[in-house]
Amino acid sequence: MGSLPSPSSHSTPPSSPENSTSRPQIYVSVCFREPAPNVNISTWIDSFNPCNNTWSRVTSIPGLEENLVLKDFAMISIGDNIYIIGGRLCKKEIAHVTDESADIVDMNIQVRSTVLCYNVISEQWTECAPLHVPRYTFACTVYDNKIYVAGGQSTRDSTRGISSAEVYDPSLDMWTCLPNMSTLRYKCVGVTWQGKIHIVGGFAERGDLDRVVLRSSADVYDTEVGKWDHKSGMWQLDVPPNQIIPVDGKLFSSGDCLNSWKGHIEAYDGKENIWYIVDGSQREILSSLASTSYGDEENCSSIKRFYLTVASIGTYLYFLAAYRKAGDSSRTIWIVHVFDTSASGDAWKGLEPMVLDGERELCSHCCVVQLS
């Protein structure tokens, strides 16, 4: 691995479910939605401290030209390291401007095979061995301290997914190709469950000529035998999942890539192959907290959630939600909603909102690092 220069750093929640020496941090990658004079909108990483409900600017992703944005990559952690894998490099352009708003489009420039590693203790970036196949909108998960990736799109204008998969061993700084899945997939979700790699949902089809759509299915990889199996109906929707989060041997989800919050949390029953609503999880997650931050409690309908990402720490699910008021691109309201999957009642907590300048976009889902 080669060292990279590190960009300069910038510097009542539930109790930590881990031991007293653990300091979990949730890391989120974002960019500004619109180009602006004298502002570099390229992708950067923020961190959220769940122990005191504070946000901090951590670092910019190195190697990006000014105002180019990296999106649809995987951001995943092992130990003290955060890995930035693949993704699409794009430039934001204003396609149409009205008196009220601008339509911003992402013009794809390159699909990347680059892999970067950021150590949160040393605050240093290194460049790792690249992917064998460049990809974005792919599935990614960790098992036995190795990173598994599968599916995705591999060209700028691709309308189909790919079936290739590979695994990264950080101790060797080496990617190894795995057998192809039986299914072409993109916008799929990767999750490690019951000792196997699950690549779930997505825009999926078989690689043969009939192109049968299999969006609700999953491909399951057994690392011991080195073989993929196909599982029908694991997701049960044609729309790809937003995220699937493992907690204490169970799988949880709150929505799909078009509607990341469906009004409740669902858990997966592997024996029955169905998703069911978790008791006590029903909630209108657009709370009055966001409207209070705008001083507009009577007009909650004008406050919209525009992205949501979920992380797990112990038995808690942290829903990191960003809100904005219609027509106001000057501020982003971050609110963290916390659900205790082990609670028998009163499982939700809403933390105090944080008001940030500018309208931000989520570039990849979040990850958790346990600092000691």
C-alpha cells in the first residue's frame, strides 16, 4: 500500500452499549448538492459521536479534482480503518434554473477501481490494491476481517448489472476473484448473516438470453466451499433495499432505495423467508424536531427528509436523517433517531437536531468504528 497526503482535519444520547473504554463513532460521506462560487463541493467524511450527539468534519477524500464528486462507492470499516472502495466520479452541472430552484444533474466521468484506506487514529490515508473490476452501486460486506464485494455497474452508461465478485484481504493487500454469481445485479445490498455472504435484491436478472427479472432474490456465498447458492424471495419487493443491518443474529430494514423509511422497522424471519414489522417500531420519523429548528412547528409539511442512512451499535439502530425546508438550500438539519432492538417498550429516542450550512447529499452509506 502506498501512503497518501492526508487532507487537513476539522475539528441526551443512550449510553454506549459497549464497554466503558469503547468510543463508537459513525462516519458518513457527503458532498454539497449544488456547485457554488469559491466552494469545493468534492466528497468529504463527517463523524457523529453518539455519546454526546456531536458532529465533526473529519477529512476529504484525497485524489479528487476540485468540484468532482465521488458517489455510489462502498465505505466500510475493519478495526481502526475505513475503506473507500470503487464508485463513480462525477461532475455536477446545472441543467435548468427557475426562480425557485436549480436542477442539478450528475455527469458521470469515470467508474473507479481505486481503493483507499483511512486510519482514524493516525489520520493518514493509504492507497490499497485496486479492484479487479471497476464498479459502483455494488454490494459490500465484511466477514472474518476480509471485504467482499459483488455486483454493481462497471461502465459509465451501463443499464445492466454485473455478476462478478471479489474479496480483499487487508493483511496481504490483495484482491482475489470469486466465482461469478448466477445473477447480474446492481443497487444490491451486501450483508453477512449466519456465517455466509448474502447479496440481496437490486435490479437483477439472469445472465442468459431470457433476462428473467429476479429482483426479490439473493445470492448466498459459502466461504468454506467457495460456492454461490440462489435464494428466491428473500427481499420480497421489486424495489432494491436501502440497507439491511445485522444486529444480534437478526436482520433489520426500514425501507427501499426509493422510500428509505416506510413508517416502521422490519426484521427478517429466515425460517419462513418473510419480513415482519418489529413491535413498537412504528413511527413517523419526520418529527417536530426538524420543524422546531426552522421555527416552523405549525407547518411540518414543508420540512422534507431527503436522505437516511442507518448504523448499528450494540443493540441500537441509529437512523441518521437529513431534512430541509422546501425552497431553502442554505441549511441542512441532521437528526439522529435511535431505536433499541432489545427494548420491550418505549424503544425510540430522538436526539437534538444539528443545523449545518448548505444542502448536502449522501455519497455512500455510513459505517461504524469502535475507538478504544
